[in-house]
Amino acid sequence: MLERIFRLRENGTTAATEMLAGLTTFLTMAYIIFLQPAVLSGLYFNNPNGMDPGAVMTATCISAALATAIMGLYARYPIAQAPGMGENFIFVLSAVPAAAVLIDARVAAGTLQAGQVAPWQVALGVIFIAGVLFLALSLLGVREAILDVISPSMRNGIAAGIGLFIAFIGFQGASVIVAAEGQLVRLNPQVAAPDVLVFAFGLLVTAGLFGRRVRGSIILGILLTTALATALQWLLPHLPEWIAAAEPVQQSKLMNLFKPAVAVVAPPPSMSPTFFKMDFEFAVAGPMIPFIFVFLFLNVFDTIGTLLGVSEHAGFIKDGRLPRAREALVSDALGTVVGAACGTSTVTSFIESAAGVQQGGRTGMTALVTAALFLVALFFAPLIEMVGSYPAITAPALVLVGAMMMRNVTKIEWSNEAEAIPAFITFLSVPLTFSIADGLALGFISYPVIKLLAGQGRDVKWLMYVLAAVLAAYLVFVRGMLGSG
């Protein structure tokens, strides 16, 4: 049955490999289960907004499971979906405050009773409407047409950029790279800090296993790193007082975030506080309309970037086209609609899916395994939290996958500067803007302009010129209205 549905032999894989790949993808993205409730509820910023964090956690798992299962069964790609990072920050830091101002104005005018509508309900309505528009664009083939006009050099630039982005997330999550005044980022001066040591151990061991072609090397690396983190977390307080009290130890994520599981099974929280609680009346009010386009833009280009990046890495692109592209895009759009109905922000394809692909995942069975694990996580939250809440454990896998994805730079047409420079702008902009969508926007705007000025304008399809103009207008007039949000 599995062979008939997923064509395992045709794709050069086995059920065991797909299961291992699904587990790998899940472990590298499990952090979203616990980070998403903290962000959306405002607790992450010490500014609660009324969203129930337990309900958001359940909504996150259920929407991720449903969306990923749709991707696996309908599009048959090993790509997992979950509420996206970036979109959730815009949700809570920009959309919710804007909705609060709108509601307060209506209350002051006497047209609304205080407490009748919560700002987060309006923001969920915005997400739902953006998801419906996103689905319409997918069904009409608009997003598929965008995929088809992207040149091979640009596709490989996107893949390389996502590789850099994944690796940067890994280095930052493990506190190897830290913020620095006047230079944005720098190497953590406390190179012997527990977080850095755990990460270094995981990276070296995992890379060594991978270099030996050991099956399941990423999973083995995660397990060994978890064991080390557990041992250090117990050992550090028992060291001599002057060592245990050292600033790098006290401030480490190991001491503050990583907690060995004290239970195995726990009942999942109810989703009823957020389920189908969207408000549409205020979501289509004037001040909220720009947010609809912001979330639509981010979803469109985050998805395109992830699909192209992972697909190039896995070798899914055939004759310059992505097979079953419409099915993949529709699956992603349905995820956003389902997520908003459940009570969470934009659901999108996760770049961490590249970890499962690197582990050998080639079919929708990988996605189906990941989807099942999101449901299992609802009942085994203590164990999942032990791994997912401490970035240094999964960061080595992200850096390793990022390194492998950088191989795509060799496929860029470096002999043609009009192709190479826009591709370079793209793969550099993705990590530097900390956004796949913004990186793609800068690359897509520069590509037709440079080609035209280089006398190669006829090589660019008309849709790319239209896309560049639309993206430029979006960045100036729509994103500009939101400032840093």
C-alpha cells in the first residue's frame, strides 16, 4: 500500500528511510510547539494579550499535523508545515496592537462594548482572509506561474540562501553568534559557555557520523547531544562554587531553558479558547487591510522560497519545473486557513524540512510521519519540550543541512554576471534580512533590472517585470507603513 501511494522504489527510498527522515524533520522544528504559544500570547515579551497559551499549543500541533498530512498525501512531497517564525512576530507586535487601537476607538465612540472583541481575534481574522486569498491564487495558478518564470540561477541562489539562513539560525540559537552593539552580530566571547560546548559537541559528532555515511546520523547526533546536555545540566551546580557561579554558566540557556523531563505523558490542553474565534468585521476595516497584504506576501514568497530551496536540494526540479507544484502550493494555502480556524498564525512550509531531505526523505511519507509526530507530541509534551526548548541540541543539524544546501552555488551561472549578481543578492539577502520573503523580494526586483541594463532583457519573461514592479511597490508603500514590524 505504501509503495502504491508514495512510489518508494521509484523515488529511490524505503519506508524505514522515510520514517527516519520524518522524525528528523520533526525534531528540528519541534521548538515551534513551545515557542509559538509564548509568542502569540505575548508572554514571550512579558505583555500578555489574552490568548490562551495552552490552546495555542494545541492549535499549533493540530494545524501543523493537518497541513503537513495534506502536503504528504496530496502533493506527495517531504515538506512539513507549521506556524511560521516571523509571521508570528508580526501578528503579535504589529497586527494585534493595530487591532487594539481600532477597537479602543470604537469603544470610545460608543459603537462597541469594551471586551466584546479581543484584538487577537481580529488578527486571526486577518490571517484567515489572507489564507483564503492565498488559496485562490494557488487554485488560479498564479503562484505556479511565478515558480515557472524563475531562472535556474535564481532557483539555486534561493536554495543557497536558505542554506545560509538555516545555518545562521543554528549558530544564533546555540548562542555561538550573539548580538553586538555597533556591528549587529559577533562571535560569543564566552566560547566555553555551556550552550556553545553542547553545540560544538553536537556539530562535530554529527558531522563525523555524516562523513562516515552512518544511517540516521542526524538523529544519533541529536540523541547524543541531548545526553550531554542532560549530564551538564546535572553536573554544573555540583562544580566548585566559583565555577558554578560564573556568569556564562548562570546566563546559559542550558541552565534556564533545558529541563530534563520529569514525566512522559501529559494530557493536551483544550483548543476551545481559540478555536474558530476569528473576527471578520474588524479584520476588513481600513487600518487592518495592509496586514492582509503583508501576510499574503509573506506566505506567497516564504512558500515559494522554501519549495524551491528544498526541491533543488532534493533534486525534485525536472526540466526547470517543479512537478505537482499546484498541489504543493494549495496544500500550503489550506494550512494557513486551517491554522487561523484553530487559533494560530500563518501556517507555512518549514525550511527545517531540508533536514529530513538530507536524511533521505523523498516522498510524502516523510511528511506523513512528521504530521503523526505532531499529534503524538500533544500527549508526550514533556519529552518533546526537553529537546525542542533547547536550541543547542537541534542547532548542529541545521548547520549541517545548511552546509549541504550551499552546494547549489556551484549551479549558478557565474560566467553570466547578469544571472550571477541577482542570484548572489538573493542568497545573501535571505539570511541578512532574516526573512525568506524579503530576501526573495530584493532578488526578484534586481533580476529583471540587471538583465535589462545588461542587454539581456529579452531573456526575462514579462511576468518577472510585473512581479518586480509589484514587489517594489509593496516594500515601499505597504511594508513601509509597518516600520520595523
